[in-house]
Amino acid sequence: MTQFLGKGAVLLLLLFVHFSNGQSVDVSKRVDCFPEPGASQSTCQSRGCIWEEAPNGSPVGTPWCYYPTQSGFTVQSTGTNSFVLAAKSKNPYGDNISPLNVKYSSNGATFLLTIGNDDRYVPPVNFPKKPSTSSESLQFTSGTIGSSDIFSFKVTRKSTGVALWDTNIGGMQFADKFIQIATYLPTKNIFGFGDHIHKKIKHNLDRYTTWPMFARDIGPDSGSALSTQNLYGVHPFYICIESDGKAHGVFILNSNAQEVETGPGPHLQYRTIGGRIDMAFFPGPTPEEVVNQYLQHIGFPFLPAYWALGYQLCRWGYGSLDAMKTVISRNQAAGIPLDVPYADIDYMNHYEDFTEGDNWSGFPAYTQQLHSQGLHLIVIFDPAVEVDYASFQRGINADASFIEWARDDQVPHNIQDQYPMAKNTRIMLGNVWPERNTAFPDFLDTKNNTNVWWAGEFAQFHKTLPFDGMWIDMNEPSNFDTGTYSSMEEQLASAKLSCPVSGPDSSLEVPPYPTQAVYQRDGEYLFSKTLCMLGKTARRSRNFYDTKNLYGWSEARATYQAIPQVTGKRSAVISRSTFPSSGRYGGHWLGDNTARWEDLQTSVIGVMEFNMFGIPYVGSDICGFNGKSNEELCLRWHQFGAFSPFSRDHNSEGMPDQDPAVWPSVANAARIALGFRYYYLPFLYSLHYNAARYGHTVIRPLFFEFPKDEETLSISEQFLWGSALMIAPALYQGQTSVHAYFPSETWYSLQPETYGQKMFSGFNDVSAPLASLTPVFVRGGFILPRQAANTTTTASRLNPFEVLITVKTNAASSGELYYDGGDDLIPNDNIEQHPRVHWQFSFTSSVAGGVFTGNCETCSTSVKPPTLDTIEILGYPTTPNFNGFKLDGSSVTLDMSKTFYDSSIQRVMISTKNFISLMALKKKFTLTFT
Ligand SMILES: *[C@@H]1O[C@H](CO)[C@@H](O)[C@H](O)[C@H]1NC(C)=O
Ligand SMILES: *[C@@H]1O[C@H](CO)[C@@H](O)[C@H](O)[C@H]1NC(C)=O
Ligand SMILES: *[C@@H]1O[C@H](CO)[C@@H](O)[C@H](O)[C@H]1NC(C)=O
């Protein structure tokens, strides 16, 4: 309504609203009406918004210009699970779309809500959307704000009546390029949204903070007290813990430039500049169930090859194969467990994909040598290909698509015509690592030619260099130094990719509200460091403006899909840019961090967050990428990094070496920490299986297991492997102990100095020696499979199995073991059919003795696991009768050189060679003792 009124009328209306309804909004509950710089009373009021200074002592970032509460849309008509809304208030960045459709539905326990008409852009992400289950359900109710006719809605938890969302705060907008929705939140316990650096795992809702989400090639800034800059990927998903400890999650599917502003209401304001709002609400009620319901919706993570869980060693700047060989051999000689050497862009010929440089002539032979030692090779690939060599020509011949200009007359022929292969195309040429111009494959190609060509390039190159995994970088996508132009003359005078900043072609480049992704970088545009927003994708059916955030996701999918015809084995893809469901296709490293203590600290949070995002195979560059690392930092980073699912040391060009063999102390700490990792790898792999098969996390923040313990909500520097193993790494310079929190539970130390000791609950100072194991603890009531470590996983996975059983008073212990071929493909990702043995273990004890049982849930005869030879029990109160062991009723003779009871820590060790078969034939076993 107000958009049809003159400015004076708007002011009058406002005055009326302001005074008649006492509309002044508390400083903690304001919906920001002027998120860009330059707000003033007049610019604010001309938007139909309220201008009111925030008095001293107001929350940091309180907006002075805010929407009247009674702003938004009215209901024009109501249908079955749907509404047609009519625009009622003014949108500062364009005319609100009217009529506007809202519809809702349920998918199992997940509640789905769409705001936006059917003709709006929806990201082409083919989510599986499996119906979720939950013991709880959600309820939708619509209403109006105050005494007005402005539409609002609530999504409440049926069991408690708690409103997860309540849009009674006003401010809803829906113009073509500015869409906004705001809601009250039940508590300030908000976790998630990415890709950002969060200094604490829990968001700070005592202040107003805006987090832009627009994929960008930029290194994380952990050095500042607060850096809200958007990083490589986009994850509009959060988890909230309600005041009774119940958890829910909310996901907004949208691939445009977007952002969320959180405030002390507690409330949040979500803004996007295209597409529509497709929301999914997950009822939990535990945080793990929330993630599980989220992953039912977007897709379960891939199962990495077993070797990909080994330690990985990388650097940019090897310069030659010889340099790489030197570093790899010295770490092998130092006894560092090592599975995956890497080559960065150095190995390519002039940074061209699918080529090898002159200094790398022996690379294929070296790769064979690594294979013969049980190692595997991962090499880097960038998406942009130079437009003057065979790979590109094959792409053109195959009718692969590349991101293009919208019209012929936009093509800068001064650049284009230098390249016979690109001359008569509209392909938008940019500049990345190669010396000459590059084209950006469009992996959203609706004909799929691009993906077929891409897979073919990998396959052809693999015949030369038999690499095992693919590392895909620069896929935001990154373009170096994108410029601007205002006229075609300017465009033609420029030697680099430039985008229009004025005139009719600039509407996508300079939209009315470009988000904080632009405002927080002076003088920049949406296209800065990437391609022009007017670029065409998906066979010209989409604008790059809409799909940019999907670039890394689509490249990961194309790369993952190439694997069967490239290596023919299970593998691992690591991608820098990610989007919801990227985890189906690959893992992620936390980007170009810096060798600083702050970066080590935020790595812990990053690894936990990406597990919430469904990308459990994640880790940070150990020792730090940019900048010069040092002995103590590199040592501590290895102690932490050994517990990241993706565990890789990586270094930047020109920086001194930082592989563990550089310093004897780091080598020692790495041997110990990685030795522990390799020992417990069967447990970690079983967790990854549960992620891939059922949609679980691998790494968990403490609050995932103890959401009702409020203390855990603020623990940012400890984490769990699954439910059972807790790691409390040292993350500060000069630190000698960790002030670690132990939720009320039975915890046993696994550090050699205090092995088997029970920990008090609450905060404990635990010793964190440089020359020993990271503080790591195991929770009572669990059974963890393990295998003696070797220096490769290829060798360690052949060793006999062991189990560690931890006793919790008056409770059974349980655990599981997943074992398979390790690197055999899972055709069509059909993991249910994948050959495996999957054992469920349980242990109970009483005054009469102990009973340890195994049941093979799925047993494939083609999989031949080693025997289970050793059983260790922590917390067992008395000496067992070692002569009274019976396996399936028959007496067992134990190897008494490895069998004992240590009463000081109530520890039992039982061992004998070829003790318990885990082969398919057996299906179950029972071991009893008195
Ligand atoms: C190749 O190796 C030589 C000798 O080590 C070195 O000078 C040169 O910079 C290397 N070339 C590249 C492209 O790294
Ligand atoms: C597209 O091509 C890739 C690579 O050959 C293939 O794996 C994938 O299944 C294809 N997708 C479709 C939809 O045909
Ligand atoms: C480690 O693996 C090698 C190669 O398979 C083997 O020879 C060696 O015995 C193994 N060592 C241990 C301690 O398992």
C-alpha cells in the first residue's frame, strides 16, 4: 500500500503508526531497515522506516533505522496449506511482488515452507529429500501482527509449545532482488551458518552481527576479534538449542548472494537478493537428530577410501619432483605415518590442468613407487582451463559448456580474438593461474556434455599419471583481478575481464542491495575476484548471478562422478567451495589459513561446523598455510590435526618447510598423535560409515552429546569422535595443561601418563605435554575397535583387530565395527548393497563375570577381516579367572604373556592369536568369563 503513496503520505502514515501504536521498538528487537552504509533520518524515513537513535548502552550494532513491526504483507486468500499474500509495505530495494505465494507441507517430521512464486529461480540441486523421523512434531500457525492485518506465522514444537520461528517481529519483504524475512528465536543458543570464521562455536546474540554468504576466494581471518567476511562456501543452516535442551535446525535453500543478521531479541533477519525462500525446519529433538534430519533432506556424505583417512603431506612450491621426493622420504625415514603425498599446482605445465611440467618428468614412475609402498597420490586441479591447448579444444569439440557472456556484443574481442579456439564463442574469458586466458567450465550444463568432457579429461590424464584422489581448488570460482567498465570502449581497452557497472547491462552487477559481501570490501562489487554476474550458465537458462554459489558444488559433483571411469576405485575429492550437499561428493579443507595460534583455535570450530553442514571429511591445513610456521605451533597443530577426519599438513609457496621431519620434536609428537589416530582408525572409519549410511556426524561438539548440560554450549575447543572419544587439544602458545570440561559421565584417560584413570566431572586441568599424546579421553559404556598402527593404513588395516571396552557402572557397553574392501567403489552410492562386515558388539558384567558378544549385522563373504585378537577392558573391578574363558561354550587358552589384570586402574587385557573370527561364516559369537 505505502509504495503507491507519496513521500509525505509515507511520513504521515509513519507518524501515525509511531504515535498511535507506540511503535518504538526496543533496541534489542529491531529489524534493520538500512543494512548498507549511509543511513540518515531522511533516507531512513523515505523508506517507510523508523529512525530512532540507540541510546548509550544499547547492544553493539543496534540499527537506528528499523522497520515498523507492522510491516510486510496481508493475506489476500487462504488455500489448503497455502496463502496468497498482497504487498502492504514499501520495499527499499524494489517493488514487492504481489500476489505472493506461501505454501507449506511436511516431509516426515521435517516441516517445509516456501515463500515465493513458482516462476522464481530455485537452485538445481536435486536433493534426495528423504522423509525424516522424529519423536517430536512441529506445528504451523498463521496470524497477524498486533492489531494489524499484516501476515505472520509461527512454527512451534508441539510437545512444549516453544516457537522455533515467530515472524511477529515484522519486516517481511519480497522484491525481485531483495527478499527478507525476520523472526524471533526461542533462545540465543545459535550454532552454524557458514562459511565464516567463528571465534566461538556459539553465536553471540548479545549484539547485532551480519554474516554475508557469497562464495569468495579469501583466506580466513582468525587474527581479528571479529571477522564476519564470507569465505569459500555458503551454508544457510543453523541449529538452536531451546531452553530445555531440545534442539531444532533450520535450513534455507537459496543460492543467491545472501546474509543473516542476528540480534539480541533474540532474533534473526535473513536477506537474499534473488530466488525465493525454501525453508526446512528439523525438530530434532537432539542436535545429532537435527543434523540427521538435515542430511535426510540434502543427502548423506560420501564414504572416503580408507587410505584417505591416513595422514597427508602437501606443500605449494616444491618446484620439482625431486623436491617432493626429498620431503616425502625424510618423513618416511622419520617413521611418520604417511598415506598421501600431494602435488599442488607446481606439477602442471604452466598451470594447465591435465598436464605435467618439465621438472616432473619422473612423476608417473614415482607414483607407481608410492603405490608399491601402499601410499596414494592426490593432485590439484583448478576448474578454469587455458583456452589455447588440447584440453580446451576437446571441450569445444565435445560441445561442453563454459560460462558465457549474455550477448555477442558484450564479448571483448580484443581479448577473445587472440585465441583461435575461443574466437567465435561467447565464452567469458578470465585469468587464473595459467599464463594466458582461461574459460570456466559450466558444470550446471543441462546437456551434461561438460561433465562428460571433464570426466574424460581426468580419465585421459590418469593414463599418464595414475593419481588416486582429486583436490579441486579455486572453485568459488576465483578470477584474479576482475575489472569494471562503463562503456564498450572501456571494455575493449581493458586487457582483463571487466564487468559493466553502469548502463542497462549493469543490473545484475550492481543490484539495489548487493549485501555485506560487497559493503565490507571497499570499492568492490559482486563480481570482484570472480566472473560477471550477467554470465550465463545451464545452457543459457540461468544467470551466474543466481548460480555462482553452486559453482564449487557442481564441480565437486562432476569430479566425484568421474571417479568410476578415472581410478575405478573409491577415492576422495577435496573441494574449497562448498554448498549444502557438497558432502555427498567430497570433503573440504578449511582454506588458506595462516600459521597463527588463532587459526589453530578456529580450526576446531570449523571442523565441528562442517560436520553440522554434512561435510564430515574436513580439516585445516596443519601448521598453517600462509606465513611462517614454527616448531611449537606446528607440533600442537599436528596433535590436533591427527584428530581431524581430513588430516593434512600444507604450506604456501616461499615459506620454510614445515613437514614434521623438519623438527625432531614435531616428528616425535606427530608419530605419537598420528600413531594414536592410526590405532583407532577402524573406529573413525566406522563413524564415516555411519555418516554415509545413516547421515550422522563424525566429529561432534560436546553439546551434541550433552545438550541439557548448559556448560557444553560454550565449549569451542574440545570435541568428540562420535559419542565416545573426547579430545581436548592444547591450542595456545606456552600452554602446558588444558582446562578441559568433563560432562557428568564416566571418562577414562587414554594419555599414557594417566592411562585408564577416571576423570572427575566438571572442569579439570589436564596435562598437555609436548612430547606425549594429546589429552584424549574415552567415555564409559562404549566399545571401540582398533588395529595396531603401521606407517600406512594399507599395512595397518591388515593387523589383527582389538577392542577397547569401557565400563560404565550398571550399564552395558556397546560399539560397532565396519570393515570393507577399503577402496572398492560403491556403485550408484548404494551403500546398503556394499560388500562389508558390520559387527555390533556388546559387553555386560556382573558379580558373576563378563559377557562379550558380537553380532554381524551384515556379513559379506567376499570381505575378509582380520581376527579379533585382543580385548582390553577399562573399569573392570576384579581379576577375571583367566582359565575360565569360554568362546561359544568352548574353553579358550589365552596368551598369558599378553594377558593380565592391573588392579590399580581396573584394567583387563586379554589376548591370543586368531582369537575371534570376524568372518561372515560366524555371524555371532559370545565370550564369557567369571
Ligand atoms: C625447475 O627446476 C629448476 C632447478 O631446480 C628451477 O630452477 C626451476 O625454477 C624449476 N621450474 C619450475 C617451473 O618450478
Ligand atoms: C553426466 O556425466 C557424468 C560423467 O560421465 C555421469 O557420471 C553422470 O551420470 C551424467 N549425468 C547425467 C544426468 O546423465
Ligand atoms: C608394517 O608394515 C610392513 C609392510 O607391510 C610390515 O613388513 C611390518 O611388519 C609392519 N609392522 C608392524 C609393526 O605392523
